[in-house]
Amino acid sequence: MIAAIQALLDGLMIGGVYAVISIGLTLVFGVMGIVNFAQAEFLMLGMFTAYYAWAWLGLDPLIAAPLAFAVVFVLGAAVHHLMIRRVLKAPEVAQVFLTVGLLIVLENAALLMFGSGFKSVATSYQTSALHLGPLFISVPYLAAFLMSVACGAVLWLFLERSWFGRAMRATAQNPMAAKLMGIDSDRMHRTAFALGVGLTAFGGAVILPYLTVSPTVGDQFVVLMFTVVVLGGLGSVAGAVVGGLAVGIIQSISGLLFPIQMQNLVLFVVFIFVLAIRPEGLLGRAR
């Protein structure tokens, strides 16, 4: 029983981070209707930003997370203006080729700039853990989880309470009606894309204390990110949160019950079972 509770706690903390790095992907799709296959490369850029902020400026990765968000937000706005907006009305295959090509360009550019080696940070709390009776809570995991929850709360307030957030949701629901109401749809799309990739970069920065970064680190997360958003419901921010927590818990519990090599096998068995019952995902809506 203690082992099961421990696995549940670990799964919740990991799942909270999965949710934040995946919210950006579902936000981009929900507002713009485009699937960004290069999303995980922006996570890699966020991790490198936090790494060099630690190496050059001495900033803790958790403190550097807003900086990673800001840097990638600006980069995302530029990418949208130069490339993404040109294929929004193009056939879906053009959108797929563009974002897959962007993935290849970003990964190889990172290889040229940063090298192929693995880089990690050293923090004072890296190997620390809190004791709650017989339970242990890793401080880096807990810190990443709390930062992710705070980031998710700020995003919710932005989308629900601000005029800009309401305008963004209006654009997602009915672009033509939003345009007739005076909302600049191109500006909303640019902001949504920049915000989406910036959130993923923020998530990359907060997990840096317990992971290493390399130009190919996105390969570890890209399938998980798509699993989270499809499981929760593509286009649903709340679905990404539920999907992230579900994926984290399933991975943690399956790691307790089965050999570690079967961890992702169990996850995808559950994934296929859920989609067989609800093809639109847990919180998604049929279209």
C-alpha cells in the first residue's frame, strides 16, 4: 500500500509537468487548427535557455524558467509571422510538412550551436527529498510540479479573465464572428502560437534540475505530448491537464507493477482502450 501511494504521488508530480508542456500543443491546435510537430523542439530550446542562464549567469533553472518562456515566446512569434501564417489556409499536408521541416531545422541548428553532448545543471536541492512518514517526495520533482501548477493557474486566469484571453477563445470558436467584432485574428493566432511554444519551453526549464539536455531531447517527449493531448481531447486545455495527470499516474503505477520496459506498453494499451470508447478523448468534443 505504501509503495502504491508513493507511486501515485510520483505520478501526480510527473503528470503535472506533462500537462504544462502539452498545454501549448493543444492551445495552438484549439485556436489555429494546426498540429505543431515541432512542439518538442521548443521544449529543447527552453531547456538550453535555462541551462545557459545557469552556466553563464548563475541562475537556478526554476528562476530562469520565465526567461526561457520569454525567449521562446519571441521566437515563436517570429516563426508564426515568417512561416506558420502562410500555411493556415493551405491543405493540411502543407502544415504537416512545414512543422516537420521546422522540427528538423531546429534540431540540426541546435546540434551545430550546442554540440551533440548531454548537459546538466547542479543545484543544492538536486538530490534532496522531503519525508512524510514512510513517503518520500523528491524536491526537484515537487518544485517542477508546483511551478507547473502556478503556470497553469496563470494561463487559466489569462484565458478566462482577460479581454485578450476572451478574444483568443472567440477566435478559436468562430474566427469569422470574431473578426466581425473587430478582433484581429492574425494577432490572436500569433499570440496563441507564441504562448503555446513559450509554455512548453517553461516546462522544459523546470524539469532541467533532474534531466539532462541535448539537441535530441525532444525525441523523448514528442510522443508523450501527443499522447497527453489526444487522450485528454485535442484542443481542450482542461483535457491536456487531465491527460497529463493520467499519463503520469499510469506510467508510475505500471512501473511499480511491471518491468520498467513495459511502462510505455501499458500506457499505450490504456490509450488505445480509451480512444476505442471515446475517440474524441476524455474531455474533447466530437466535431
